Amino acid sequence: MNFKILDRYLIKNFLITYVFVAFVIVLIICMIDYTEKVDDFLDKKAPLREILVDYYLNLIPYWINYISPLMVFIATVFFTSRIAARTEIIAMLSSGISFTRMLMPYMAGAVVLGVLTFIQVGWVLPKANKIRVGFEKTYVKNEFYFSGHNVHITIAPDVYAYLESYNTTTQTGNKFTMETIKGTKLLQKFYAEKIVWQPKKKKWTLQNYQVRTLDSLGERLSRGTEIDTTINLSPKDFESDYNLYETFTLPELNAYIELLKSRGADGLEVYLIEKYIRFTQPFAILILTAIGVIVSARKSRRGVGWQIALGFMLAFVYILFFLLSKGVAEAGTINTLFAVWLPNIVFSLIGVLLYKTLPR
């Protein structure tokens, strides 16, 4: 048998089926999404061009990549069960091709999709998500006001800042304190009645301030009416973080995670989960492709419909497992990296078990 012709046939039809499944599922998702948001579009008078171009043209690739492992799995089951029903797989195996060899074109196609998915979620999609998330903030979500009070944040090693309140509209903070503490010893305390951001200078103006310094010479106190200074804080730290993690490229995401770690800020798990998911997605595509071929490669007496239904059921189990592990990771109950990889680990074991037990 000419393996090149067979490989091209399997890869071509596998990828075509994936595109078809992706188109149908994403079309359904967009219809549901429009039904849910049409009232917001009308209430806030969203322009039709922005709805179509800024929102939906960026929402479509987002969903394609978000559920790409599941769409690959469903496409694999759909295509393989069809050729199994036509006894094409029996003919392949009867000609001397091993099941493992027949699996190789599927895995090659899965590798292509996995690499494209990784590039998309790492560098391409975040740029599209910035436009989509911006649209949602404007026309879907309620106007954001920073509601935090008594905000504590680490802005540098041994340097801790405090704000009683912050106004995002005027970019003004009240009752600002910045302390430098080495071990248990206070070295300096900076206090200001108000802290105001100056966009042109890219600096903060501190109003009615006083600086208390403690060193070997004793304690010194100085006061002033106004001073411009650079602090490791920016207005972005007080802006809405709605789906912020989706708008970061992989290098930007890594930099933001390091920033949160240096500040000892809360909410780090959300960004770690996003980072790890971007790495697990390509592997999920490979694992689910292999399982899809294994469960649908033999001709079933119950017909193609049963195999496709089985594929959807397994896909639902994967989604449920993924959401549960993600929720546990966000709660900080178990290690974030382990929680994100757990669905892939479990389904890899399921794939090995199915490979060894199911007749082919």
C-alpha cells in the first residue's frame, strides 16, 4: 500500500472535518452569545460595525482556540467513525498496516493544530482579545469604579505602600503611606494627604506630605506642600482587571506574574492558570486525538451515531474535569501547575487503558 497517499487522505480529511466542526460549533456559540447580549447592545447603542468587526470577528478565533482540544476530539470521532462504518479501517488493517501506523497521520495533523494553537494563544490572540475585551467593557459590562479601600501593596523589596481610597476618574489617591522596613526595623515612612497622577510627566504628585527617616543619627522629620516623584505604581494597577489575563502575550503574562509576585499581590493564581493552560492545550489536542481514534476506529453495531454520542460524552467529561480542576487551582487548594495538568494526565491514562483493552 502507498503510505503517502493514505497519510495525505487521513490528514486532509481529518483537518477538513475539524474545520467543519469548528465552524458549526462556533456559529452556535456566536448565536447564543448574541441572544444573551443583544439587550446590552441596544441599551448602550453599540454601532453595528463595532459589533461585527471589533467584537465578533475577534470572538470567533477566541472560541476556536479556547475549545480547540474538544473540537479536535469531536472531529476525530466523527471522521474516524464514518470511515470505520464504511469498513475502510478494516481494509487498512487487513493490508498489513498496524493500528499504531494508522494513528500516525492523525497525530501529525494534531501536531500541526497544536503548534498553531500555541502560537495563537501565546502571541496572536491576546492582541485580538484587547479589542474584544475593550468592546465588552464599553458596551456589555457596567462602568468600572475602583471600590477597594485600605489597599496594601508591596511596590519593591522592603517597600510597602498603603492607600485609604483611589478614584479612577480623577486618578487620585487619598491618605497615601509608603514605608521602608528592613526586617522588623522601620527605616523611612512617607505620608501624603493626596497622591495625583500626572499623565504628561508620568509621575505622581504628592500633596501635603511628610517624610520621617530613622537611621544611626536618630529621627528626622521633613514636610512639604507638593512634590513630584516616581513610584512603582501606575493608574493601571487600579483599573478594571476584567479578563486582563486574556490580553497579555506570553512574554507580557510572564512579566505581569513576576510583578505580582514581587508585590505579594492577591489573584496570582488566575494568571498562573492562564499561563499553564496555554502550554497544556497543545498536549490536550494530541491526547484527545489519540483517544478519539481509539474509541471510534472499530465498526460498531450501534452505528456511527452511537460513536459520535460517545465522543460528545467523553468531551463533556473532559470539560467538567477541566473546570473542576481549574476551580480548585483558583481556590489555591492544590498546586496550580498540577491542577491544570491533571485533566491531561488522567486522560492520558484513560487513553492507554482504552488502547490496551478495546478490540480493534
